[in-house]
Amino acid sequence: MNQPQAPVPPALAHRPEALLLDFGGVVFHTEKRPEGRREAAALLHRHLARAGHVVPEGTLRVSLDAGLAALKDWKNAAGRRREPVELTHREIWEDFLASDLPDPVRAVLAGSAGWLLGELTPLLSEHTVRPGVRELLHTARRLGIRVGIVSNAHAGRSHRALMREHGLEELVDVQLYSDEVGIRKPHPGIVEQAARALATRPERCWFVGDTIDRDVAAGHRAGAAAVIVTRDKHTDHPPYPVSVQPDAVYDTPEGLVPVLAAARDTPPPPPPVAARSPRPGNGPAALLLDHGGVIANAVKDPAAQREFGLRLAARLRRAGHGVSDEDSVAALFDARRAHQRWKSEAEDGPLVPEITPLQYWQGFFGTAFGSEVRNWLAAEAVALSHEWAHIKSRPTLREGAAELLGRCRELGIPVAVVSNTVCGRSVRERMASFGIADLVGVHVYSDELGRRKPDPLTVREALRGLSVDAGACWFAGDKPGRDMAAARGAGIGTTVLVRGGSLDDEALTRHLSTPGPTRPDRVVVSLAELIPLVSARS
């Protein structure tokens, strides 16, 4: 029987090219089977016995109960992530359902992980087709609307079997399950992937789910034309407060049938483009700066570096490792040279990773010593990187830096620092010591991001925080091959090369005489030269 008609929300006025449906709570209603866990434990008992392991069913039941409770908590926590990935079948058994069972037992269960999860799904829950689902699917078929299933599932194979058993498989055009594609809602990628599989885009799809924290969030993040809820047992009880809301709510899929049938077969109007208030004159919308060589210059301090090596040797000896002063100092300078070589080699590819503290101290410094020393280095790597960053050189604030940042603050021009560094924490501390930390709004440091310039992701991440058009921004750096390349790759409109940084004038002159994408738009000797430029008014 059709539900009473309510006013149709504007988002549902236009017919979609595709209808994307959740499995549980939309296509099927599920109820826990009272005897399900007992039968599941019996299944596991029989399976293990074939491998020679006699595990009491009661023991297996306790492990299942604990694992399913922990798995529920994990799924709720994953729902808060922007782009959660799905657990593998083996992880579900090894880390959740069987984590407290003996290792040989876990190995057997993990070896049959996918099959066992497929068997458990129908044992643990009853599945019934929800009211109106068949009519909804037939209506979509009649109107030429493609249909996809988009579901978080630990056993997509069992969901496919249920679709087939209930005669629904032929009424859908694609099925995406999180255990098969590796990501789970609210990751927008699973909605985008379903839309692409149906030769369309999310903004031409209606997405229908039953949960606010996973389905509604995923649909909105993907940019679906409409996000709809068919109320089920989880709808009104999200695990935590959720700010997003659906465009429409129906008690069952039956309520959506007449709405889909009545939707106009015309494309929706394009979304309005938010007007950007232009900044008066020619100043930048935002200013992005490198730190080393631009905001501050640093002079290497070999004496302090040697002293650090001596202290490190003493700490290692106190921890029971026979490391001499000479070996520690030699390993420290060898590590620095190895790091320089690594940076040159790493920057050849399109994706440029940053080295981790563990890689630096175990892989560069620790190669001179045995595994026991490397174990200590692994434990202390992060703290060592912080101390080393402060010790290895003496920084001084460059002329005009504080004045430029202060002028940007007066003009309302946001500032970001984008820096390659072994320790972003130390960069923040140095800027605080110079009295300029509160003049910087966005910080992107390679050790924290995991990528380093010339990778344009470093600059894009700053732009994401600034929320401004890249073409209206300026980027000032001192290294053409890293700073200018990263800025150009991210679409920065104006690049500025600051002389007097890490490269000498001869090297810079050679670079400036060669045309190419890393050639800057402006060259300055001091950041003070930028003050009248950022203040420009037409």
C-alpha cells in the first residue's frame, strides 16, 4: 500500500541517470538469528577439527562474541574517517574474531577467511526484502535508470548470493561491496566508483541508504544529486552526533517509488558558482613561503653536530651498547651525506616521498652498527630527529621576513609555510622564537605530510587549508628545482625566487638563463621587496 504523498524535495525533482542503493537497510532488512552465533561456533569447530585442532565450541563462541563486539566498535570508528579503507578477510579473523585463539588455529581460520565470512553471514542474520524494493527496481528499469548496489560488507559473496536467491540480481546493473573494492562508506570513492561503473557521475545519481554517519555522509561527500534515507533500525540511532542530513526520508523504499516515477526527465540546473570577492589591486589572495632559505637562513654548525654525536654515543653506552665516540660521530656525518644522496635520487619521480625518522636513524646512521643499536634507534628516532634539527645548524631570520608577514596580517592576506624538513615541530619552534609564529595560518611540513617538494601535493595541501584559488596565489622559494616546480605543478599563479638562500648566485644565474616551467615570475634579493607588491592597489 502506497504511503501518503508529501511534498517532493527539490533535489528529487529531476530524474537521475542512476539509482545507487545500500544493501542492508534499503534492499534488505536484517534481524539477528538467536541461534546464529551458536551455529557459527559449531561451524568453526568442525572446520578446525579437519585440520586437527579440537577447540571447544564454548571457547569459539566466546571469541566470536568478543570479536563481533570489537568489530562493531571498529566500524563505528571508521565511520568518522574521511576515507576509510576496508579490513581484509584475513584481518577480520586474525585481529578480531580469533585474535585470542592459539596461533595455529588463527592460521587455519585466516586461510579460509573469505569462505568462512560468507558462511557466517546467513547464519548470523535473517534477510528479508524490504517493502517496495521490487517495485522500485522495476520502475527504474522501465524508466531506463541504471541501478547499482553500494554496500559496506565483510562478505560481498554472500550478499550477491542473497540478491540472486531473491530474484533481484537481474534488476541491478552493478554491485559494489567494500570487501571487494577495499574502501568503505563514508569514503566517497565507493559512490564515485559505482557511478563510473554505470557510465555516469555522482551528481547525476540518487544515493539511497539507511545510516546517517555512513550512507548520508558518503553520498554528500561524493556530490550525489540527491541523498535519500529509507528508515531502518540504525537510522535514528547513529553512534555519535552527525551534522549531515539527507534530502529526503521515507519509512520504506515503497515511498520512493512514486517520487522516482514522477521525477522530470530533464537535467537539473548547474549548481550556482559562489562569487569570490576580488582583492583590490594586484596583491595575492594568499602568500605561500618556503622556510629554509626564505624566512630564515641557516649556517651549518659542525662543532655542534660533533657534540651531538658524542652525546648520542654516551646515551647508547648507558643503554648497554658499546659504541665509541669516534664511531658515533663518523656515523652521524655519513648519515648526513647519505641523506643528501637520497634526496637527489628521490626527487626524480612524480611522487616524492619524505624520509621518516625511523628510516633516517636506522637506515642511514644505524647501518654502521648491529641490530641491538638499531632497536634503540627505532625507539628514539622521533626524539632524535627533533634534537638533530635544532643542533645541525644555526638559523637567523632573513631581512624583511617579519615585516612582510606583518603586512600580510594587516591586509588580511593569509600566509602558509610549505617546507621540506626532517622535523616540522622544530620549524614551528624556530618561528615562535623569531616572534612570527602567530603570523602564519597554514603549515605544511614534509615530514608530517610524508611527501616533499617538488611534489605538488605539498603546495596543494596548503591551498586546501587556505581555501583560495591557486592562480591568485604567490609562492616564494629559494630552490627552482623544488619550490618553483612544486608551485607550478599545483597551479600557483605567481612564483617568486628569493636570492641568498641555499643556492649561490652562480647556480641561480645558470638556472635563470634557461627557459622552462621552473623559471620564476619574479626574482628578489629580500622579502622586503615584496611588501609594496602585496600592498599594490589599482
